[in-house]
Amino acid sequence: MSVHRINKILLCSKVELKSIGKVEFYARASNRVVSDFRAFFLPMLKYHNFSVEFAFHPADGKEEKVVLWP
């Protein structure tokens, strides 16, 4: 998923993603999209949804993905 797509999802969302209970990232530590997302958008998500949890798992040599849990 590109950074621009993430920007549109988060910044244009009027529901503030309150139905999400947990976000799990499976990515390499060098992945710039994930590091930028963690730096800029996680605080905004946490501000709107205090109960959301985040987990980061190294995915070296595996498929990178983001899993959203209700």
C-alpha cells in the first residue's frame, strides 16, 4: 500500500476508524512506508481511538502485510 493511499484513508475518513481494535504490522525494519506511518499517523489514530492496540513484527524474508482486527 502506498503512502498516498494511506493518507487518503486516514485523512478523509469521517468514522475515525473506531471499529478497529488492533493493528499488526509485519514488515522489514527498513520499510520506509511503515516507519513513516508509525511516526505520523499512529498518534492521530491513537488520539481518535484510545483503545486501539498496535503490534510490530519483523518480517525479514516473509511477505509484508498489515492486519486490521475488529
